[in-house]
Amino acid sequence: MPLYFFADAEYNSKTESSMKRAVKKAISEKRKNILLHSADKDLMKSLSILLQDQYGIVATETVEQLTLQRNNKCISLLVVDLERSIPALLAEFEQRRLENHDAPIIVLYAFRQGQPEWEKKIRQLASQVFYKPVQIEQVLEAISAEGTLRKVPETK
């Protein structure tokens, strides 16, 4: 079925041609995939809704699920809520670094006094850190501005 775009209830061939080019461009461009990790289902849902139009979303809730995604070469960026299982998540970040994974990591983190070793490790392994409570606009801006997001081939 052909796509038509009506501007002010008028159709013209120039508009159809522009629409066809836009559709071809959208099809030819590969979507970037973001892995969202959080045990907080509300945060996960909110971020997924806000990002789903621009990116493919892979969501994980447990460290085990995140680990299973380690070799997924289609992931361009990780956004990780460091709320629970912090030592295990830091170990996963370290493993990704050792295996030369190039997907940057954006961390959402509630600062904990008395855990300076976590703070240091998070700063070493993450591309960006946002302290809670975080403004969602800041996170969205960081995601869209992350210049190292790489395009990945679509899987068939």
C-alpha cells in the first residue's frame, strides 16, 4: 500500500517523493540498541517508553540476565541502575572491559558513604555516572549525546 502524506489537505507529487525518500532512509538506517538494566520495574518501563521510538531496547532485571547479554554484539550502549547487586554488577563491568567490549556504560547510582571502593570502581568503568535522584532529562540527553554509540547490523 503506498504511503501518502497530506499537508493542509492537499496532496502533491513532491510531498509523496519526500515521503518515499524518508521511508527508504528509515529502512536503510540501522537502529542502535540500548541495554537497560534495572531491578526497578517502574524505572525500566519509563526509560523503555521514552527510548523505544529511537532505539531498540533490550531489558534485563538480574545480573544473570545481563551476563547472558555480554556477547550480544548488537548492543551499542548500556544504561545500568546500580541499585542492587552492586559487587556483581561491578564484576560484570570489569569483565566487559577485560573482553574489550566497546559499548559505553551509563550508570544511575545512589551515592553510599562508606563505600569509596565502589565509587572509585564505578568511575573507572562507567562512561558517565548520574547520582540519584536523577533528572530523567539528563539521562536522555546523555544517551542521545553519547558520541560513541555505534551502528550495528540488523539480525535476520
